[in-house]
Amino acid sequence: MKLVLVISSLSSGGAERVMTDMANYWVSSGRDITLVTLSGNEIDDFYPLMPSVHRIKLGVQQPTSGVWEKLMANIKRVMTLRQVFRMEAPEAIISFLDVTNILTLMATRGMNVPVIVSERTDPSANPVLGKFWQILRRHLYRFADRVVAQTQAAANWIEVACKIKTTVIPNSLRVLPEIDVMRQPILLSIGRLDSYKGFDLVLKAFARVRSEFPDWKLVILGEGPERSMLENLRDQLDLQDVVQMPGTVSDPEGWMARAGVVVQASRFEGFPNALLEAMGMGAAVISCNCRSGPAEIISEGVNGRLVPVDDIETLAQVMTELMADQDLRERLGQAARLVRHKYAQQAVMNQWNTLLKEKIRNE
């Protein structure tokens, strides 16, 4: 089976990691895999691809300004994608992320090839996608052979809004290392430094509990446009000595293994990879119960804790409960490790394989 996978770039995001893992899995299984990005050499691949994956960088992702320039740039993207699809002649195409999905569906109109597009956030709660692209999504998703969502909540919204059958396939949990270290008084939070990730909430909640737990530190891993704002907020809260922001690291699992508590305060999500990986590493986790994702992974009080979105007071209260109780942290962490079985790569990739066989057989 020959497949083409399409995404905007292979930077350090969660969707990029999932697509890289899928490409590596399939090529290891003997499939012919081409991975195409709209970006070019201006963005380095963050996750390692196996050498047998055919990698194509289109270099059509440059920023534009003005309506006419944006229109012409998108026409070029569509035509370039169409040329690649004709040249590669795959048995199926899989696209990730909303704008790339739309461009892929435009590029494949009239081509006799199954196209599966996947939303990687909760589309009902994503404020980033502009109105123009929202309209195009509602119109064009119905031409996909199938839409894949990561959670049932996202799938329900897509089926109503876009009039297209949607399949739920969660992210797989990559193989995690076994790291034998003592847990330390570290509160850890991980992700792109963007407003929707809620790191401002974590800082404010930690500021409330800091005096009760003078030995604890907060570590925020990641990079993004909100770094300066978060650093300023850290300083305003007088947390300079107890908050570290080392950026993107190559060994987040090591931090997850050492952390006493991992807290993710996202205002919306698709399927939170960092949360799932922290649970797989046996960490006690706290997550904001945003509409899509966390509640489908965490059973409240069993393998983690859920708190309301944007509720700093409750977040601080639950932080206090976990930071004060080592036995509770250990119990939650042991239960959290069971996600290694539920979300194992083989189980999740079997769902993708079943979907592909269905769509290709129906062609």
C-alpha cells in the first residue's frame, strides 16, 4: 500500500509527532510512505523520520500579507499539492490540521483517490482558525472520504457542522523509557507557550500555594509566542527563584519521571499528548477539564485530577492536595501508568489500518 501523508510542517507540535510516528510505523511494516509538508527548509524536522520515508518539502508556507497575495499563495499551494499527488499516485492520502486539510481537499478534487482528513484540536473551541477557513471547512469536509477526530466530543461537532461521517481515533502513546529516579518536589507543565495552553493559570495558582511548599519548584517546558508575557507574569508574581522555563527539551520523559506533579491547564485541546505521556511515565497529573480530551483520558480521582477551565482557585486547591500528600501522588501515578496498554501504538494503528482498508476497498 502506498500512502501520502500531508501536514504543514514537522516542527515540535503534537500533531507533527503523531504523523511522524505513523509514518515510521507504516514504513516499518513495509508500506511505501511519502510525507509532504507545505513548509520547506526554513523549518527543521523536529522528530526523526526513518530513512525509508520519502520526504518532500514543498516550501510554499511563507507568510503573506494582503488579500490578493494570500489568494495567490493558496492557489499555488493547491496546485503544488495536486502536482505532487499526481506524481506520487498513492492509494490513499491522509492530511492533518484544518488549513492543510482544506488545501488537500481542494487539490484532490476530481482525482480518484481516497482522502482522509484529521482534525487535531477541538474545532468547536479553536479560536485560531479564521472565519474564511471555517466556511471552507464546513463546505469542503463533506468531500473527504472520512474525517478523523481524536475525541467523541470533536467528532460530534464535525458531524453536525460539516455533514460528514467522522471516526474517532485517539493518539497512540509512543514507547516510553523506563527511568528509575526518585520523584522530586517539582510541579511540571509542558506545551507550546500559547495562550490556549493556560500557563498563566499555572503560574497564578502556584503563586497562591508557594508559601506552603517552599521546597517545590515549577518547571515549564516549551517555546512559543507567549514566552515574554509568561516571563513578565512570573516576575510580577515574584516567582523568579522558583520557576524555570528551559524551553523545548530533548528528554521530556526525564522531567516527567522526576516530577512530583504534572499540571496541564489548557483552555482547549485536541488530544493532549503531553498529558498522556506524563500519565504513561507514572506521574500524578492535574488537568483542566476542557471540552475535548482530558476527560476521555482521566477518570477523576482514580488516575488523575480534573479541575474546571480558568478556575485558578480550584487549581490551586488541587495542587495543594497533591503536593501535600505523597501517598496520593503515588496512588494516582500507579493508576495513570495503565494508559500504556489502552493507548499502545499497535492498538491505535490497527484502527487506522481498518479505516484505510475500508476506504481503499470501496474505491
